[in-house]
Amino acid sequence: MAWKVAFCVVLLAVVAHLLVDPFDISSLTKHKEDFLHRSPFADLRTGNSSSLSQVLFDASTSVAGFKRLVAFLESTTNARALMDTWVAWVALAFLASAPWTLSWAYDYFCCPLEMTVSLEDVERRADGKKYPPWQRPRRLRGAVPPPYPNAWYKVCNSHDIPKGESRDFELLGHFFAVYRGEDGKVRILDAYCPHMGANLGVTGRVVGNEIACPFHGWQFDGEGKCTHIPYAEKVPGFMKTTAWPATEMNGSVMLWHDAEGRPPLWMPSDIKEINSGRYKWHGAALHQVRAHIQEIPENGPDTAHLNYLHVPLVFRLLSKIGFHHAWEATWEPGKGVDEHLAFMRVIQSVEFRGRYIPGTRIDVDIVQVGPSMVHLHFATPFGKVMLIETVTPVQPLLQRITHQVFAEWTVPRFFAKFIMGSTIVQFERDVPIWNNKTYLNNPGLVKEDGPIAKYRRWFTKNFYSENSEKVARDRAAATGSIDW
């Protein structure tokens, strides 16, 4: 915040000085005496402080200075005097809008995008208006599949877990303790200590590469085994908690969940450009959506909805005069070792009254990595831009969705943020649909709907197993969830 204030004040002073410094107030010929003797700036007649740039700077940096400027403008005679130079009026207009303009410019051009949209904010009707408190969306669950497919899930950003610290997270209808040992490696355990139930992730102390319970000091290693009890001579061999497979990739901490307890069957895609620093991080957004995890990426093969729901431009005013999006898309599942992947290509262009506008075509290559990650690759005139979307079930019908944008060093930050913002606008058009729909196990489809049935067969084959439903029931019973 301090840098933002300094940036705004310095830039305001420089621009005001360049605009109006040659026009010293005391040099005005018409209404000169009236201007100098009747205006609230009469005490500025001496010295260098009589320049208009100094007046404007005082008004921008103090409440008293601004009040004097307002009082000055209330004088009709003084206003007529200022009308003698259009530069003064330009400067005054700039002064009026400068704090907001400069603050916006600093945020847009210099700062990464960081946006969090709460559950209340996304609970909106289809027309975008918020529901009154007594009329919140009540989604009908429907015959949904098991809510926690076998996959890698994003827990948090890597920088959220500094070395030697621990945190707790809720996802997959469960609570986890995440900590980073002195060796820099992240480890994930069940949150609750098997001794007396304290949460290891809340004020749990990291000791070397182990974590100590904040209640009695029992220590557990990264495999979940209790290694030390401060007041006991011997540690019972059966005393342990559950450890979860974890990895860090693309700036995120990932957790592997499998209903059968199997080790990871595949690994998340490693984006070398991100991990090597070639791609720069430009921001992130967080949303919460009431839906089943399978419904979020199902929008990919549902190609028919693109040319209905997503036709309006990001700037809707342009759509009212005839501009609109046109979409083409293909979706195919991976094969062999890439069976957990799906590949999509989207061609987006802008049309005016049905006619294509040259130069507006954008090709986006999309890779879905399991049920919980999507990588979007944009080729732009400035360079390559990449968007990573992750979907993490918190509860059966509550998803935590993140978007992060990365780009080559040649891509200006404002442009990377524009790509991200435009994508989020399109994403948020789906949110009211997800929040209020029900899941149909056998939807009525026509061939023009796209490969939705093919997508569901691919999803079921690769990410559900025999105990998927049992795990969901057990966790729902443990947490008292009524969604399952």
C-alpha cells in the first residue's frame, strides 16, 4: 500500500508540473488582481509556490489544500479567470480523477491479479443479481456419481507453506495437516492426532522433518508413525496416523487420493517453463461453486453450450450493437499412458452481424489432467500465455476452483491479466448454471451436443473404482454432511 501511495503522489506531481508549470498564476493578465487578491490562494503570491502545479499538489496531498481548491472554484470570478487557460482546466480535471486513475493504473500494470470470490458472491441468479437471504439456491443433488474421484488434487500454493510451518486444510470431505520440514519437503498427514484428537495443522510445531502435536507434544514423521512421546519411556508400535502421498509441481502442493489406497497411478503434468522460471506468474483467482466435480470439466465436451451461453463479448455493450463470439471446439480422450488426459482445441473468433472480423481468431490448446486440472495454452502476439485451472472438492457438492496465469517474459503483465480476466468472465457465466442445476445420470442428448457421453465413459473408467462410493459415505457420516 505504501508503494502505491508513493507511486500515485510522485506521478501526480510530475504530470501536474509538466502540464501547468509554464503557466504561472501570477502571470495571468486578465483578472490578474481579482484572481490574486480575492482567491483563497492569495497567500501563495510570493515565492515559487505561486505556480498552479504547487496548488494542485497541495490539493492532492492534504485535506486542507483540497478544501481551499473547492472554495476557490466556488468563486465565479475566479472560475472565469481560470477559463482563460484551457491548460488549467485540463489540470483540474486530471486532479479530480488522478487518485482513482493512478491507483487503477498501478494495480493493472504493476501488480499481479489476486481475486477471491466467496460462496455468497457466486450464489447469484441467472440474471446476475444476488438472491435474497430467504431464497438462496437449493440445488437438487440428483443421481450424482461418487464425489471424490481417484486423482491428484491441489491443496494450496507452495508459498503458502514456508519451511518449518504447518497448516490445516479441508478437502475431499476430510481434514489434513500439511507441513514443510527442514529439508524443504512438504508432507501431508491426517489432521487429527490419534492420541487426543488435537489438530496437528493448527499451531503444530515442526521439529526437523517431523511434526509435534500442539496438545501433548507427540511427534509424527512423514510416514505417520509416532516417533516420540515427551513423557513416556516407550512409544507404542501401533500408534500412527495416516500419511498421504504428496508432491509439489507448477507452484502447487498436490495430494493423491485413491479409494482403494493404491499409490499414485499417474503423476501431474510437469510444466518445465514454470518450474524453470521461464514463465512468470501474473496472478490467481479463487472461486467456490456448488456442483459435483465431474460437472465442471464436462463443459469441455459440451461444445453446444459455447455458441449459446458464451456468445456475448466480455464487454456486453459491444454485443448489443452486433459483435459476438463464434466458437469451434473438439474434444478427445488420451490413450495408453495418457489415458488420464483429455485433449481439446478451441477456436474463438469475433463476428459482427454474422461476418468474421479478420485478425480476431484465437486458438487455444487445452489439456485436461485427470478430473481436477486443466491447462490452457494461448499463443498471442506478445508470446505464450498459460492458464492453469484446478478443481478441488471440499465437500460432495462444493468445489474450490483456482485459476493461475503464467506467461513468457515478453508478455506484458496487463495483457496476461486481460487474458485471465476474460477467461474468468466466461467462467462466471457458467457458475449460476452449476449452482442451480441437478445431475442427470441419463441426459437426453442429440448428436450435435458434442461428445458428452464419451466424456462420461472416459471419466468413469479412469477415475472411479470399487470403493469410491463407500469412501464418500464414510466421510459424509464422519462430517455430518447431508450432500451424500
